[in-house]
Amino acid sequence: MASFARTRGVTLASLIVGYMGYYLCRQNFSAAYPLLHDQLGLGRATFGAVASTGTLLYALGKVVAGPLTDSHGGRRLFFIGLFGSVVATMMIGLLAGGAGAGLVALFVLWSVNRLFQSAGWGGVLSVLSRWYPRSSYGTAAGALSISFQVGGAVAAALCARLVSFGWRALFLGPALALCALGVVLLPTLHGSPADAGLPPPEDPAPAASSPQQRQGGDSEAATWRGRVASLLSRPAFLLVCALSLALTLVRETFNTWLPAYFTDIGASAEVASVKAALFPLLGAVGTLLGGFVSDRLLGGRRGPVLVVFLLGAGVSLLGLAHPAAVAAACGLPLPTTALALTGATGFFLLAPYSMVGGGVLALDAGGPAAAATAAGLLDAVGYLGATLAGIGVAEAVSHLGWGPSFAVLGGLVLGAALLSVVLWLLTERRRTT
């Protein structure tokens, strides 16, 4: 048992650190925008189009990568995505530019990078589903979600240190760091207990399983069509897809545009990258809290956590829509108020996002047999909506400004809170039947 616990701990740490590394070659793009704008004349609309194209390829890649992961193993797909991302990101630093062939290279290579990265999350979630029992899915998935919360912050901090070396360093440096990390993780990341010569995990509380699980998460058909058809036949899963679309759009808006927002209100490019790190850092705290509460205090119920946190996120976004009024009411400087509201949005938003965006609800629905397929579908739907976070938000900010754009996002999140109430009621009814 000691050997199992130790090996599982090393594997979980490898998953967290490994997926944090993915963000080195993802967060760098938004951090590079101020330099690409100043040094190469890359406009907001062009940058948004590049971001949206990459997001679209990322979404489409999820549809393919999820079933491939369930069929061929999470560890294999995780490393294919990691080293593919390294190559594509390094090529951007060497070949891309702001005009002509250099701009085409930026479009193509960023899309290729995002395509490789689409294999990462399904891979880590598939591995996690084999190391933990269902009764611990919320807590384990919450811990795993640290990877993309803190990963974004670590990547932003690294990018802040690289800004002074020019925009190419923002691609070459993270690519080299991710490559080194991948080599270190190769011997420590075990795809399943069987790969380490250990038995599967025992579930001390199987009665805590969700309604989705009782519909046959582990007994899915062996083919990808069977897994997909089974998932899409469940009304609760379709509601989660709708939530994923809304919350991924909001999350990707912040990931893409926070450095630009802070520079627009007076911060330097380096300071803007540091401030942007607060969003995922506080999101990590909220995610851990949400996963623990749903598992340990609510017996696997995700609905109450979704509703409460989304209401908080909606209020924070409406505050960002009127930061001057909030600053005057609180007696704080405007930059401090904007930063605090950004952190509050991260705290309240990223816990629900981590649940619906291919997180614990994907584990609940798919189990070990179809976790990656469920995560791939949820993420694909989410990132199809998030394509608007690039060119759509660029147009909104250009024509309306930041305040009205945040107000629209706040309304979207409050609408998601209402959908979460419906999901909560639906799952509670199924628990009692």
C-alpha cells in the first residue's frame, strides 16, 4: 500500500507539473502581443484572428484526441502533445514575423502548436482516472486543475522575465523549458497502476457515485462511436456541454486579453504579465476549494458549487464593467480595484470551469473507460465557443470598450449560473430514483 500511495503521488505530481509545462507554450502568445504590436505593427484584429484560428484547431483536435487517448493510452498522447508543441513553438520563434511569409508562419505554426496541445488534457485526465477511485474524483481533479491555474501564472511570470529580450525569446525560451521538462517526466509519469506493477485503486465509498456513473460510465461500448453516442444521449451531459461553451469563452478571453487590458489602463508590458498571473493563481485556490467541498462535504454533488461560484464570478465581472464606480465606493485606486476584481473573477470562475471544461464532470460521466472522450467533447464544445475570445472580443473592445465587453461576459456567466440550477435539479432527481 505504501508503494501504491508513493507511486500515485509521484504520478499525480508528474501530471500536475507536466500540464503546467504545457502553458509555457500557450500563455506566451498573449504575453507577446504588446511586443508584436509595438515592434512588428501587429494589429489587435490580426492578433485576434491568429488566436481564434488556433483555438478552432484546438477544439477540433479535442474531438480526435479524446477517443485516441481512450484507445491508445493517456501517457502516450500526453507526450506526443508535449513534444509536438515544443517543435511548433520553437519554429514560431525562428520563422514567424509580422508581415508576408512571417505572418503566414505565425498563423500556421500557432495553429499547429494548438493542435498538438489538444492531446494534453485528455491524456492527463485519462491517467488520473486509472489511479483514483470514483469517490475521490472531485478532490483529485481539483488538485490536477492546479496545473492549468498555476501553470498560467508560472508561464506569465516567466514571460515577464523574457520580455526584455524581445518577442522571439517569448517563444524560444518556453519551448526549450518545456522540452527539458518533458525529458525529466518520461520516467516518472506512469499511465496506470498496472504499468507500475501495482493493483488498481480500491474505492472505499462506491455508493458516492453520481447518476451519470450509474448510467454505465465504465461499460461504454469499446468503439469511439459507442462512447460518444452514450455520452450525448444524456441530458445532464448536454447541459454540461452548454456550460463548457460559456465558461471556456470567458476563461479564454481573460487568458488572451488580460495583458492587453492592463497595458490599456496604464501598465507596462512586463507589469501587465505579472498582474495577469493573479487570475489563474486565485483560480487555483477556488478550484481546490470547490473540489474538496463537492467531494467531502456534499457527497459528490457538483451543482451547489457551480451555482454559488458562478454567481460570484458574474458579480465580479459586472464590477469590472464599472471599475471606476467600484473604486470610488471602496476608496481604492482604479488600478488596484481592477486587479482585485480580476483576481476575484479568477477565484470564482475557474472552479466551475475546471469542473465542466473536461474536469471532474468528465470523470463522473466517462469513468476510466471514456474519461478522455468525455473531456474531449466538453473541451471541444467549449473551445468552439472560445474562438470568439480572439477576433470577437477584439471587435467588441474596439467598438464598445472594455467596460461593456465585461458586462456582456458577466451576463453570460449569470446565465450559466441559471443553467447550473437546472443541472443541479436534474442530477438530484436522478439520485433519488
